[in-house]
Amino acid sequence: MIEVAEGVFCETGWEGANVSAIVTSEGVVLVDSPMLPRDAREWKRQLSRVSDKPPIFLINTDYHFDHMMTDCLLCDRVIAHMLAEPAFAAQDSEVFTQMVSVFFPDIDAEMRREVEELKPVFPFLTFSQTLALNLGSRRVEIMHVGGHTPATSVVYLPDDAILLTGDVHVHDRVRGWKKRSLGAIDFRS
């Protein structure tokens, strides 16, 4: 886990989506979720070391399974672009199990059982163009940009000049698909 600005953390060590967390006085805002349950549990453990407040929102930057599969283990108040709603409704534990089998063909029986038990979290809040969250002294702006999926969004922290890009910006693909980017761009430089 890397602290890219005070109270803004990114984790890039897992297959699939890069994940981020924004600590606010109201609670923690998560951006995307790890793909595997063991990684989601580890993410939760890491976050408990930097904040005693629980996650209050989880923003999905797109509706692909690798960004939202373990939402149910982290937070039930999901924010996503309105175009993501049908995709969230179409995904279930069978889809998750199939996708994990493709990306992790050697997965053990215990992990397969955990994946089979995952339940998609339907968005609590959707937006069409932008959504601003004012959480204590921290402002979190979510902007629809399209591209990677029709529902792709980015998360901007104007006071920190940080843009969390999800899959909009990915570089140095290794082993076919693993992302090595922080998924965060610092505009202060």
C-alpha cells in the first residue's frame, strides 16, 4: 500500500483492478475492490491500520468483474455510473466463478468456494455526468469519462490534485494483463 497524498492510499500488488482508499473525517471512501476474496480481506486489514473509521462508500470506476467482484466484502454502499446498473444486475456468483477460473486456472478449492459465495452489490447511488461528495474537509469528485467501458469514471481529489483513473490509464502490462500503474496521477508536478 502506497500513500500518494495525506490520507490517500493505493494498492497495486494484486491481479486485476488497482484499488484506492480516501480517508475522510466521515469515514473511508474506497475506489474499486480487489478481485479475490483473500485480497479484499487483506485490503480491509491494511486500511484498519490507517483509519479506525469504516468504509462509507465504494466507488466502482467501471462494471467489469475485476473492479466490483468483492464489493460485498468491503462496503454495501456502492457508487457507480448509471450505465453500470444493467451490468451489475447481470453478474452473479456463476459469472464470478467463470471469470476467476479463466484468470486463475490453478485456484484452490477453498478460494473457489469463497468466490462462489460472493454476491454482487447493486449500486446504492448512481450518477450521469458528475457527482461531488463533500466529506468533512475532503471533496471527492466522480466524473464520467467513458472509454474503457461506457460507464467508466474517474475520481478526482481537487485539494490534493490527485486523479484516480481506474482502467483509463494503464501502462506496462506484464504477463498478459497485470497492471503496474498506480492508477493515480499527481497533478502537482
